[in-house]
Amino acid sequence: MSFRKRNIGLSPGVDRNAVPNAAQPPPESTPGIRPSPDDGRPTTSTGTRSLDNLLAGHAGLPMGKLLFIEENGTTDFAGALLRYYAAEGVIQDQKIHVIGVPEQWGRTLPGLIGSAESLDEKRSDRRKEDRMKIAWRYERLGEFGAVAGSRDAPATTGEQDSTTKDAPAFCHAFDLTKRLAHPSITNMSFIPLVPSKESPFAAILKRLQTAIISSPANAIHRIVIPSLLNPTMYPPESCQPENVLQFLHALKALMSAHTNRVTAMITFPLSLYPRSSGLVRWIELLSDGVIELCPFPHSADATATSGAATSQEEPPQGMLKTHRLPVLHERGGGSDQNVGQDWAFILSRRRFEIKPFSLPPAEGDTEAQDTAAAGGNAQKVGS
């Protein structure tokens, strides 16, 4: 029995006839931005589809977050990821701020091929065509309404393809052998390292802050920092912890103030600054995501082919370690299932792909097989 008085009305609630404020469009309406499938926060693509799928279930880099990519050795695989990241921002008409390198770096961005989804569809179609001719009769065996020997796809796939083609591309595919030609490439800003009595990063922060504040409210910014603290580009005083750590603190504060408009990606040479040093550990703590690239040595190129699942696939060129992924917070957003797993990366002419790494059984190891077979026969005789 209810003790509430019947003559008291409920609260009026929200006025359904009120017009929502359209002055500030949601971030999802901006090109290159879509909500995360995990918790709905706005995300943007890194330009590499497999890297997007690795970032804690957000299918992209969440806005307001910084991705720190470390690399061992003298290779430049991290530089390729950085170029994909910058090229994706150019295609999406976003503001690109490159720090510490000349304008010639912008002329080396890879050329556009198309959307990453269409490229994956073509690749899957080729794999289907390469299957054995006999197997096509049994591909749809067991499906409801399927006839053995029928090679026609369901009628709904055409409708799904038409809807996906009409939607704007979130991630694009690029070719490293080509050069990007796009009208927005002239909007890239290159911020040099100016020597000063203060911190060498002070002028960089001022220019970044001015560029973000003076831009329109719906403008998206990407901050690109290649090879942080590389002595060929940075002055010696930049390696001091009071300079570089203050710069990263201020950069994080700037990104937090404009959390729905800014992302950043930094590459770092571990061959000059190992992870065991306190400076690198502090930088990792200030970063939202930390990924380490470990290329295989040249002597291991022949043995690296064992990481490929089939002979038709390209062999991996190194291992990828995920030390930290954005965004893991107390509300349950993000997933850490990819942390600690064995991943391998492949850099080809058209793509940078991250795949699980597993070693197949050694070929020609008949001694272990004979031992196992002998043990099995002995158990049968004893029983």
C-alpha cells in the first residue's frame, strides 16, 4: 500500500520541446572522430588499423591521451607509425604540430591508398579465392537454407556494403613508397627547437598553447614528437629531468584543458636511454599508453619466418610489447587483456600490422616425435 498523497504531481522533468544547444557540436560529428565502443568517449585513429584495435578496446586513440612509443636499436619502425599518425590527421583535416624536425619531414608522409576497411575487404576476398577448389562445395554446409555447391553470398551482404561505403572512413591505408598529396598538408606547423637560457621546451609550449586556443572550438589537434631527446636534434640541457619532465607535465595539463580536441604521439630511442633509468620510468608514468618495439637482429631474420602462420604470410620484423594502454580507470573503461601478451609487428609497403606471435613446432624434429610415440606404446603394453 502506497502512502504517497495522490494530489501531489510528479516533477515535470526535461522539457521535450526545448531545442538543444547546437552551437557546440558533439565531438562525434567531427570528421575522424567516433565514440569508443567500450565507454563512448571520443576517439580518433592512429592511422594504423591494427594499432587502433590494440588500444584497450577503444578501437582508436582516446582524445586527450598521449601515446609513447619506444624502440630498441637503430631502426625506425616507430617513425613509420608516427608518419601514419600524421598522415591520418592530414586526411581528416586536423591540425598537425610537428616538434623538433624540419619541414622536409612532412614531405615524407606516405601516400593515400584508400580506407583501411576497403583494403581489408580486398585482402579477405583474395584469401577466399586462394582456397582449394574442392572446399567451396562445403563452405556453407550446415548453414540454415544453404545448398551444397551454392557459391552465392547472402543477399544482406550487399546492403551492408552499401551502408559501410556511405559512412566516412575512420582509418585510412597508406603506401610508404608514395608521397601524400593533400590540400591540408600545407596546414602542418613545424615547431623548431630554439636555444634559450630557460628550458628549451618553453617556446614549444607557448606555440602549442597559442595554436590550440586561437583555433576554432571544433578543430582537432595532433601533436607529433619524433625521437624525443635524440642528441642529433635536442640540445644537451633538454635531457635534464627538470626540463623534459616539466615539459611533459605542462603538455599533459594542456591536453587535459582541451581533452576533446588534442592527442599526442611521441617516439623515443631506448638505445640511448634504457628503460632501467629513472628518467624513462618517469616519462612512462606521465604517458597514457606505452608501447615498445623490439626489432629482430639481422642474424635472426631467417629464424623470424617461423612466426608467420603460413608460408604466404610475411614474416614478422620484431616483437611488440604493451606496457601500458589507455584508458584504464576506476569506472571500468578500457581493457588490459593485451598487456603482457606476445605480439609481433610487420612493416610492409602498404601497412603496419600487429599480430599475435607464436612459434610453430620445429620442422624435422623427429626425435621428440619418436620419443612420444615410444612412450605411448609402452603405456599400451603395460596396460
